[in-house]
Amino acid sequence: MREKLLLLLHKILMNFMQELVLKMWYNFMGVCLKPHAVWFGEGLEQNVLNSAEQAVDECDLCMVVTTSSVVYPAAMFAPSVASRGVTVAEFNLEDTPATMQFKYHFCGPAGTFVPQALDP
């Protein structure tokens, strides 16, 4: 289970780093490159949505880190996991509309609470 969490955190960190590098590239070259992210009004690619749904169906733990839990389709993933009886831990600066559905809620900076939650 810890390996799955570490892989998830690695993906999150890689996405963050990718966006940071793109911003630096833009500042240096003056070229606008779009990160692999979904902006408001855009939809997810079907293969991405299918992969996410499969992960939701198969996971044995879910960590929700710094999200408003109001933008769909992503907002439905963690509540779907919780409805299967799987533990969901939410890390956020404030409560979200889905907070009460989750077993754990860590209120505060993710950079503080996620490492603490993963520490054995």
C-alpha cells in the first residue's frame, strides 16, 4: 500500500515539476506551451477518463490532495471510492463539499500533512 502512495505522490510531483519547467520556458523563450492539464471548459480525453475510472474501481486507499472537490468529473472520483467503503484521506486548507464522506480530513498545508500521514 505504501508503494502505491509513493507512486501517486511521484506522479503528482512530476506534474508539478512539468508545469514549473513550462513556466520557466515561457519566461525564457516567450513561447506559450500548455501543460498536460485540463483548463475550465475543457473535457478529459476519453483514455484518461477510462484510466482514472479503472484506478477508482481498483484502489484500496485514496488520497485527495488540495482540491475543491467541485469540478467534475474529478470531483466524483473520491466520493465513489468512499462509497465502496475504501478509506479516503482528504488534505486541504478547508472543508470541501465532499469532506463529510471521507474517513480522514487533514486541515492545513498539504506540504505539512501529507509527509506526516505517510511517515510510518
